[in-house]
Amino acid sequence: MLDSPTRAALAAQITGPVLGPEDEGFAAECAPFNLAVSHRPHVVVGAATDADVQVAVRFAAQRRLPVAVMATGHQATLPADDAVLITTHRMAQVSIDPTSRTARVTAGARWQQVMDAATPFGLAPLNGSSPLVGVIGYTLGGGLSPTMGRAHGWAADHVTSLEVVTADGELRLVDATSDPDLFWALCGGKSNFGVVTAMEFALFPVDELWAGGLFFDGDDAAAVLHAYAQVTSEAPDELSSSIALLRLPALPGVPDFLAGRFAVHVRISCLGPAAEAARLVAPLRAAAPVLVDTLGPMPYASFAQIHNDPTDPAPFMERTAMLRSLSAEAVEELLAAAGPTADCPLHFVELRHLGGALARPADNAVGHRDAQFALWAVGVGAPDAFAPMNAYADALLQRMRPWSTGGRYLNFMAAQDIAVSDVSAAYEEGDYRRLRSIKRRFDPHNLFRLNHNIPPEERPMPDDRLQLLLDHAAIADALHRYTAGLDHGDADLLASSLTEDAMVDLTPATSKIGLDFPALKPRDTIVGTLIPAVGPLDTSHVISNIRASVDGDTAHVNCYAMAQHYLPHEGPKPDRTRHALMMNRYDADLTRDGSTWRISRLTIDNAWFEGDETVLLPGD
């Protein structure tokens, strides 16, 4: 919880509301469409401008708090607990340029707004199935359009520019020319690289679809699924479709003919002539008795009638996999898992047909363009009911593994899909590595991590740099072995710090305090002289300011050594004894001995002295 002065200072810079857990309106501001995850952030910033987003990101960065962003909250990921949550629904502007056939939207815009603005010009976007979904989140996750996806590709393929606030709080205008790496990563990388505050993308000239749905009784699922597999195997790019095995409860918004029964729903959207579209779907109409047939000419603005997605917030879980084919064997396995005889707790199991333009390469991070179908399993209900649903979905995905590419569709992933192995499965292997590298450049501290997270690349340390660090640590250890040997009267430890022919020259230091102490050489003489002289004293050496330069197997070192000396057993009683406190300068040469460094020459000079020098006299 923010203290009052801090929150007041933040609120003074923000146009929209700044709310903490104790404030009225906090829960409503944090509430997502998918109620499977609830958010209790450190603070929620209701952004109304680009500047609001910049201030919020900088505030979070200064405090190393994670940042989460929410427009509509249709996709459940990690709770934004103890984070800075930026809501963008107040930034919901849409403008259409009919000449260039482009739309510009700000962060909180929904597809219905784009539709309302574009269709009067005879233009349409590559929208999702629901008019309530946020445009930017959908597009940054790839954007699989059920109306024109196979004809034109992924929504991300047609983004022309983005405005994004990155982890440094900077607002950047990004396109394929100004910053190709960031542009590439944003189009497919979701919210991992910043808060996108505006986006421009292409629209397509279309007034009308031949679209709608076919509903069948669940007992006819086998016939319909096999017919669907045949139709999609021969479908032209103008035909986009999906099929769902439905088990919908009797709830508001569920048609009576579907409530409480197992049914099959085939969804169709075709850009071709009506007669050609009818011919393409004729095998589906003939597969089994049709309960309801809504196929026919449809104004593009009525696209929501194809899927009839829910309009009220609810908790739901979802799982996904990408399939390379829908063979007869795959159909039978899917029927065994989710067909009329299966005790399936999931409310719908769906296949969306890919291929066509969705398979074409594009310069962005959207992956798995080789897949032919996206499998999507969804369960609705209280979150405590999700455990059996998720377990069943896991088993379903495992059963379909022989036909899986191993990939996943990012926009169909949920709160269970946050492990590195899950997120990386949404991308091609090389693309995932590139995303991590770009993440390191723009968000090295992983500020934007409350999502399907792409962690920054952990660059391995070059071998020469690692060796240098190891050498510096081993050199410091040699100095510490030398002084610890003196402090503890440990001859073996002192000897371990020295080469066999080592020389220790104390004369520059001792001469300054009126003592005559010769240079000592070799190691045995050094140990034999210093241990009897210093070892019995109550001494303590502190090494500091070590500066070492390494040249192959030799090194040169300068450091300070503060050494306090008391008479034997009188160190704990400094008020009743004499002492000698020296601040010495060490100048040393060292030699590598395998992984160990040893002192070959040590010259000790004195910077200052305090006390009684006679404490240092042997035998005093």
C-alpha cells in the first residue's frame, strides 16, 4: 500500500484515477472480463493519456515493481498483485483513413468501435470473434481472424506502426524502419516489451460476408467432424471456418436449443460469391440433419453473429495446441475425448482452420505458421472447478499429441501456461531466442513480466572475463591467507600464501616508526620469523582497496592493510594495555600456481601509525 504522500505525488502527475486497495472503485477498476484471475495491485493507474502511461511506468521502474497492463482482461495470466496495474479503457479512440485504408486505435479500443468506424467506408479489419475484445492485445498476440484470416493472414502481419512506452518510460513511435527489432518483437510478443498506447493497421475492402453457422445434434458429431475435415482439406483461402463441440449449460444468453445438450457448431465466413460459398459448405449441410442453419449473406458489421461469444464477464479456463493435420484418425481420437460418449467437463472444444494466408511468412514474431488447425478447449465456472477441467484438457492435448506441431497459439493460452516451456512453445525456437535478446535490450529487469513472459536473455560471460574474475578472487584470497596466517599464528596458512622463493620486505614501514626489521627471504625464513613475532599478539588485519592487474600467470597488486596489534591476551582490554595501529600499503607481485595464486614479492610501506611501536618488538 502506498503511503499518502507518495500516492498524492503520483496522482498529481496522472490525468486519470490513481487508486489503492483501500479506495472506493479500486475493485471495479481492477476487474477483468475473465474472472478466473483477480488483481490486487500495489496501485492501479487509470491511464487517460500517453503521459499517464509514461509516469506510471517510470514510477514502477524506480521502485522495481512489475507493471501489468489491462484493456479488457479477456485473457487470464498472472495476478497483478503488488504491481503497478495500468488500465487503458479510457484510451479508446479510433480513426479511419479511407484513402490509405488504415485504422489508428489507442490502447483501450475494442473491435466493435473499429467496426462502427470502418464499415461505413466499406472497410473491415482482421478482427476476432468477439466485438468486446481489445484490439491491441488481440493483435500483439497474433490475431487469428475467424472472418478473413485465411484470406489475409494474421492481424499482426498488417500492423504498420506502433506507439509504445518501454521500460525506461520513453514513448517510442516504432515501425519496420525506425526500429525493426522492436517492431518485429511487439507484433507477436504481446505485452512483454512495453505498453502499446496506439497502433495503426491495414483495413480491407469488404461490405458483406457469406457467413453464419450450422448447428447439429451431438449424436451426429462423427459424421459432421469427418465432413468438416474433408471440406477444410480442399478449402480455398477465401473460406475461414471453425467447428466446436458444445456442452453449454442453461444460462442467460444460451439459446434454448443448445442449453443443457451436447451439440456441434460449424462456423463459416466466406468472401466469395454466395453460390460458390454454398457449394463449398454443401457437404457439411448434407452430413447430418441440421438443427439450425444461419448461413447466408451478412453485413460485415454483423460478424459477432458468427460465433455469438459471451458478452458478460465470467471465470473461464482455456488450453490450446496447434495441429498439423486433421486426419480420420485425429477425428476419431477427438471424438473419443470430447464426443457424445465422453464424460467431458469442458464446455467447448474447438478447432479453427488455419493455413491459407495464415501460413505465409511475415516479418514478425508470430509463430507456427505451418499448423493447419488451432485446438482450443474452454471451461466456464467457478475457479475451484478448474482443477478437473484443466486435468481433462491436459489429457485431451496429450491424446492429440500425434497430430500436434508442439506449438501453441498465444491468444488461447491462460494462467496455467506461464512456465518457460509453455511460453516458448508459442514461438519458433530461433524467434524465441531473438525475442529474449530484444527483451534484454528494452526491458533488462523484466519489468513487464506479469504476462506470458519472455525473460531477458541471460548472456553467458565470456570465458576470458570469467577467468579474470576468478583470478581476482583468488588473488584476494592469497592476501587474506597471508594476513589470516599472521592473525591466527597459523604457519601452514601463511606458507600457503607464499611462493617457495618469496620475499617480504617490511623495512619501508618499520623504518618510519623507528624499528629495524630486515627483508625476509625465502618462504621458510618468512614463516619462521613472522609467526613467532606476530603470531602471539592479538592482531587483526583488514585488507581493502585491492587493485590487481593480471598478465598471464603473473599479477601485480596494490592494496591497503589496516593492522591492529595488542599484547598477548590483552586485545579485549584496550583500556588497560598498549597497542600499535598501522595503516600499511601493500605492493605485491603474485604468481599463478594452478588455480591458486601465491605472493612472490611483498613490499610493505606505512601510511600512518598510532600507538606504541614497542608492541611490535619480538619478545617484548
